[in-house]
Amino acid sequence: MMRRTVLSLFLVTSCAGATGTAQAEDTPFSRSVSIEDKVLPGRLLDETFTEDIKIGSPSAISEVGQIRFPVNEHFYKFEILEAYTLKADGRHVDVAPDKILVSAVPDAPTLSMFEADSKLRTIVFPDLAVGDTVHYKIHMKEKEHVLGGNFSLLTALAPTQRYTSYQLTLDAPKNLKLNEADAGFSKRLDEVGDRQRMTLTLNPQPFRMREPHETDILDHGAYFAISSYPDWNAVGQSFFKGADAASRPSDKIKALAEQITAGIDDKLLQAQAIRDWTAKNIRYFNIILGQGGFVPHPADQVLQNRYGDCKDHVTLMRALLAAKGIQADFALISLGNNYAEPSIPGAYWFNHVILWLPAFNRYTDPTADPASAWVLPALDSDKVVLRINADNSQLERTPALHAASNQLIVKMALTLSPEGTMSGSSETTGTGAVAINLREVAANVALAGGDNLAHTLMQKQNWQGTGTIEAHDAHDYDEPYRLKATMSATTNFLKGKSHPLPIIPRLVVPAYAVIGQAVEEGFKQDFVCRAETFEQDVTLHLPPGWTIDNLPAASAVSAGPASFSLSVNNSGDTIAFVRRLVVDPPHQKCSPADAKAMEAAVSAMREAIGWHPEFKARA
């Protein structure tokens, strides 16, 4: 799908860093960047990008000693103008021509992506030492628009990148209306004859490590966006032009739609059957050739190949739906951790596409094969989307997760033997986005085996013993989705130090863990959170003559949009308790203050799970 980045950063991926001038001795590197962009006739871009990376520590040499540029030659003409090492004594050591390497961009197996038009240029800098500066200047010219007849630039600068200076100058015709938005930059506008010049200069940006689960820099950091798209409808219709043509149903598509929906009269159920068939039968793989990164393949070709990327999935599903008279609109979306509404119209805000079915008021993501038809993955939830049909394109937002429909329930029966070991069986059920996580576990069971996966998960929780996870169809879309497991822990619970109860193997990490981490580690930035109901329903069978000396009392805690409850039932040799935590923030972007508001309930759950029972022989 479309990449969210400025043209220059689309090409430049220089591992850790870059440059500057004055720097403290303990700074491993610093970066100085200058970008000159010019808008050519046809609104194509011509760019010169210059970067200097000053090396302040030996560890930085391996990071910046080779700079890589993945270039899509279908869209860009690319050349390296300068490349040398600037020694601390002022000498220039040029990069030899045979040390500028050209190769195919390796495919990305985890993303199932192969970029056929892309070439990787690698500059290998010579004779590097602490105090030297890596310098390069590249030029590239856009040959063809990535999407439609306009351009858009978008980048965010993380505070880990150690910029001492960063400046972008855009030269454009005076009569070209530009949309621009930025944060953390100073802006200057000049007019020279029939041209306009916009200069953006990064304000001082102190170094800061990013926090775990932090939202995207676009939501709260330094960024700039510039676009010649007049409005969101122009963006949407540029995408629609290619995607609509690819998703018109052929006779073959119509015949398949009839086969999939045979015996189903209800239109909603027909749509569900089509979505499920697409998710099950079209695997994710993307060969990017020409405009293939932005325009889907025809539905017939996707069907024949039985693979495709997100655009191809929605194109085929949309064609199948059209064959049954069901309208489906495209919905461009971002899978990143950005939740703020885009500030100006542009293509690079989005990197994924799903479908909106207006007749049913529902979104669906046919690329997400572990999801049931009308459940969006967490990455799709509470996100701004650009909904597109033949008439218009408009920004909307997908529904956020809610605790009532996103539930993780673990029921476990444990038995403590007279020898002190413990065994048990569990059933973990999930609804909503949690069910997606469980289906992914089921897929891993099919690949690795239930015994092996259970062993790995138990080790991650620092438990020794054996276990297994029962196989279950990962494409069973009924909810709640259930997985069963058994385990036997070799720990002796009757001798030595006490231990928490082994609620293992843990198949899904509950959502409250991030909120607890935010409070414990003192997060300063907004972070990604999700609403969820988490419950542990545990029955513990004791050996004859044994009891628990420190059995907790029932309790309940409410804290903002979170609540905790603990119920306990002691009937002698059998003890049953239910721990339940509901966290229900209204959005999937939480602030440190939001985490603090839920702290009491989350802490109560963490304390309940961390409880160490003290077993005692009855007198």
C-alpha cells in the first residue's frame, strides 16, 4: 500500500543516524540534513538531499559506516552526487565507485512483500574513526506520480535521531495552492518572481528515548506535511480510479459468488460468507511491480493467483459482493500507532485498506484472516479512515474497542498433589479482538505442535514442567473462540518458598499489563491501550488434610473507567475464586493521567494474580 514518508525518507534508510556540528563527547552521533525540493511541471518533484553524520563513539561507526537507499525505479530517477568521509583533520576521502553497490531489494518474508522494481544502493564509507563525518548528497527526480496527479510529503522526526539541524526548502509555482501543516518546525515563506519558496527548519529537539507502546510521533512530536491535493475527495478519487476498475465482477467472479452464497438468502450472511471465503482462500503476498504498490491487481488475477496484498483482498471481496448486489466502499487506514486526525489532505497518511459496507454499517478487513467477519483487529480500531466510493471521499473513524465485546476469559481447574506438584486443565475463550489473538495461537499450534508451544510459553513464564495446547481450527470464526490446554508443573508448592498459582500456559497477554507498566515506569507520553474484560475463574483442589493459611477476602475496586472484583468460595478441599478486571477507556490512545486514573483497579488485579498461597497441613 502507500508508504507514509516524505520522498527523501522514502529513499534514505540510514540505520541509526546522522549528523551535526558541535556535540557532547558522550553523543554517539549527530545529524545535519538539508533538503531542496522543487515542483516541476506536472506537479512532479525534484529533490536534492544532503546529510552529514558526525561520529562521536566507536559504536556509531558500524551503524553509519554504510548507508542504504532502496529506490523504486518505476517512479524515481536516482543518482549519488557526492559521497565521502570527512576526516577530523579536514581531509576528504572519497568513496570509490566500486564501493557504491547496487543489488535487488531483499524481499520481506515477515511482510510477504517483494519489490520487483526496487534496487538497493549501498554506500560503503572508507577510513572511519571517531571525530569523522560521513557525507553524502543524492538527487532524485519523480518520473511518475505515485497516486493521482498530485504530490504529498509527510515525515515525522523522532527525538532518538539526534538532529542538530534539519531544513527543508520547497520551491513551487506561485499559483500552485499548497496545503501545509507542521509541529516542532519554524516556517518562512518567500516569493521570487513567479515562484514561492517554503522553508521549514526543525526547532531544537532534545534527545529522548521512545517509551514502550508510545503513540506515533505524528500524534505528539515533530513532523511536517505538504500536499498539492486540494481536498480529501481528490485523494480518494485518485485511489478509486484504479481500484474500482479492478474490482468489477467478471462472469467467473459472479459464478464464484453464487457458489459461496448457495443456500443463503440474507444479504448480511451472504457478505459474511464472502468475506470468510476471501480471508481463508487468498493468502497475503505482495509483488510490487510498476504502480502495484498503489493500484490493485484485477479481481480475476487475484482469484487465479490465490494471493495478494490488502488492496488485492478488498478488490476481490468487493467484486464478489458486487456480484450479489452488495455495495462496499474502500476505506484507507493506517496500521501505525497514530490516532490523531490527519492535518491536511495527502496520500501518505495511510498504509492499508479495508472495506466499509454501508447497508450494514460495518467495516471488515479481509486481509486479517484470523478475525471474524465483523471484528476489526486492534490495529484497525479507533483509527481515522478515508471512506471512498464513486460519489465522494470523507474522513471517518473506525469503532474503538469496548470491554463488553472484547473479552478474555480463562477457566482453570488445578489439582495439588500430596507430593506438592500441581497439574491442571484450562479453557481460554476470546471474543472480539482477543479471539484474533487466540486464532493466531491455534495457527502456531498447527505449525509447531501443541506440546512444543506449551513448553515455550511455560518457559516464558518461568515455569518448569510439561503441557499441551489442543489443536483447533484457526479459521473457525464462531465466537467466543475457545482453546483448551493442560499442564503439569514440577514445582513443589508444599515445600520451600511460596509461589503464585500456575495459570499456565498463558495464551494471550491481557490488556491491563500495558496500563500497569505505564504507571510503574512513569510514562510521560501517550501510549496505545485497549479496552478489555479479563477474567480468571479458578478452581483449586487440595489434597486431603491441607488448607490455605492466607486465603484473600472478597473485594471490589472501582477506578475511573476500570473496575476489579474478587470472589472467593472455600468449601474445604476445594477453593474457587474469580478475578475480574474491566478496563474500558473510550479510546485506544491513553495518557499517563488515564493510566493513573485506572491504577487502583489494575493494581488490585496485579496483586490478586501475584498472590502466593501458603499451604498448611490441618492440625
